[in-house]
Amino acid sequence: MAGIDIVPFLDRMIVVDYIMANGDRHLNNFGLIRDPDTLEFLRPAPIYDTGTSLGYDLLTKEFPYRISEASRPFKKTFDEQLGLVSSFDWLDLDDLERSIPDAKRILSTDGFLDVERVDAIVRLLEKRISRLRSIAKDRC
């Protein structure tokens, strides 16, 4: 059985969870894809179960003050967990920043979220991407 280099996947999962403020990444919501016939491990499963992200449980007016910095499963805070990332070389922060208008457009679709909520989420994403840029720069 060939091994799977899981580190690049974990790096990405930690960064995505940080950006989205997903504090519920426990050991039961990431995994591996297996071949159903041979049961060989093929690759990491795509990131899933991000339902407790982006201040899902907060009132819009609470956003800037109450976004939790508690993280799981490897460390207690997002900053500590980001310290586990082996490399940020794969991450294009400029491209990520350019995607913010797309995120805003998608979140605004169908009027499910009000304008204030969408704007609060966009500010959260901008802040976390900016912080991530600083962390990645310091690690170079």
C-alpha cells in the first residue's frame, strides 16, 4: 500500500478553517477516500462540514466582537493551529483577495442574507485574509 502525503491537505484544511472561522473541525469531519473494491486509500476527502463557519451563530451586530478564535482539532486557537502549516507556498493570497467580490455576490444571491450580514461576512474574510498574509510573510 502506497502512503498518502496528507500534510499538504492538512495545510489547506487549516487555512480554509482559519479564513472561514470554522471552529468545529473535529476528528470526525475529515477523512480519506478509499477504492470500494480494493479498499486502498486514494486521497484525502474534500473539505466538508463547514456549517459552523462565518459567524453562523452570531447576530450581525456581534460579528466584529464575538468571532471565536477557538479552534480544533490540533490546537486550541487558530493562530496556534496556523503555526502547524508546513508551507504557505501553495497559497495565492492576491487571488484569494480578488475572490472576495465573488463571495459577496454569491452570498447576496436570492436575498437569503441581508445586506448587513453579507457585509459583515465580507469584512471578516478581508480581515482574516489580511492576517493570513502577515502570518505567511513572517514565515518566509
